[in-house]
Amino acid sequence: EHLGLRPGDRVKFFVHPDGSVVLLPKLPLSRLRGILRQTRPKPVTLKAMEEAVSSGVAGNARRRKEK
């Protein structure tokens, strides 16, 4: 009950060098769905993308000259 296991669930266990055993439920991905808050990225304009690419290219060229 403490681990929230149901009949047929899988478990992982780890045996430590001192002989202690850790037992963990092996959860299917479907049970993990929804535990994280979803954040939607803000849309980026083409102008912002072009500026980012330009500054990245300029920075790469500058770093190459410094080497």
C-alpha cells in the first residue's frame, strides 16, 4: 500500500553493499503523464529569429578570429 503498487506492477530493487535493499515501483510512462506542469513557449517572430542567427554567426566568427 505504501508504494502504491497494484497486482501485476513491476518493481526495481537495489541491494547496497551493506546488505540493505531499496524497493521502488517501476512506473510505466502512462502513469507519469500529467505530473509536470506544461508550459507553452512564447511564439518567436521571424525578425527575432533572424537577429538571433545574425548575432550567433557574428559571435562564432569573432571566436574563430581569436583562436
